[in-house]
Amino acid sequence: DAGVIQSPRHEVTEMGQEVTLRCKPISGHDYLFWYRQTMMRGLELLIYFNNNVPIDDSGMPEDRFSAKMPNASFSTLKIQPSEPRDSAVYFCASSLDGVNYNEQFFGPGTRLTVL
Amino acid sequence: DAKTTQPPSMDCAEGRAANLPCNHSTISGNEYVYWYRQIHSQGPQYIIHGLKNNETNEMASLIITEDRKSSTLILPHATLRDTAVYYCIVRVQHNTDKLIFGTGTRLQVFP
């Protein structure tokens, strides 16, 4: 398996533009997570899905952020409009719906820079 | 989930054992101890987890004190590639599956 795939790996955009980050989880995994990492706030959970359904979006910073999972193999995180403070590395992770073992597998991340 | 306390940084000589401590004095009886690490510019990587017994796998060993208020991650023979930030996380093992990352310990392995 190729692991969790994220695209693009790097994104540079200007303030006010729409940004879409993409994630392909590991095949067969039931959970998908979106995290954001900054120097100031560390690694924080934004939202997670179980079987394509959003379960907890309490970490989504504001209405400018939205996430979707239209099927088991694809998810997007959208920021509209983007702001410089959204600059961060965004990670996607997936895991099995295991009873006793909940290792999360992380993708390589998308480094977002908003100018 | 219980909070954890880790030293911000540690050094270790290559080939020696790296012992990374974690305090979790408010841990509940049903909370597990998880360790992840993050090598620079990569996503976090799972290392090991345990409830109350010591655990060992191909990457590391996890020693949990009898009262479960603290634990130690041991990398038996540290290499330069083990240089990373190590996160200790305690969480209930159920299907909400949330990991809450603290600030971790930055381990520097030197030649």
C-alpha cells in the first residue's frame, strides 16, 4: 500500500483565494483525520470522519474551513477565503475501526503558505 | 483525556539507549499510553502503546510504572535517524479515536 496520499505537497496562494487540500486514505481504513501543525499551536485535530461521516468538527477554526468526504477513498479540506494565519502544515491521517488497536497513519502533509 | 508532561528536549549518543520519560499522573484506569514520533518535515509515526504491562516491539520498549502515573519510552540503540520529536499521549481506547498531541520531547541523537 502507498500509505496516505496528500496533494499538493506545497501550496502558495494569496490572501482571499480558495485553497483545496486533498487526501486519499489507506484502502480499507474507516477513519480519516485532518490535522494542522504550526509552531505556535503545535499539532491540532481539525475534524475527523468515520465511514465518510463527519463525527467531530470542533477543531475547525471557523466557517472559512470546510471538509468533505464524498467516498471512502477521498477527502478534501477547503479554506475559503484563505488568510495568512492559515499558513501551516496540514496532515491527513487514517486508521482502522479496530476495537483494540487504533494506530493512525499520517500522510506527508501539505505545506500551505498564504501571502 | 489526561494531560502528559514531557521534557522539552533530550540528547543521546548514537548507539546508546535513549530513555524518554512521560508523566501522566491523572491517567484513568481505562486510558492507554501511546507514543508517536515526528521526524522533521514528516507526518507523525506510531511507535508503541500500552495499558499497564510493559510492551516491546521492533522499534522500542515501553515501561509503565505500577501506579501508571508515569512511563518511559526506550530506544535501545539510538541512531541518527531517531532524531525526532516524541509525543506521549494518553487516551481511552474507544471509537472516538482522537489523539491530542502535546509539545513532546525533541530528541537529538549525536554521533
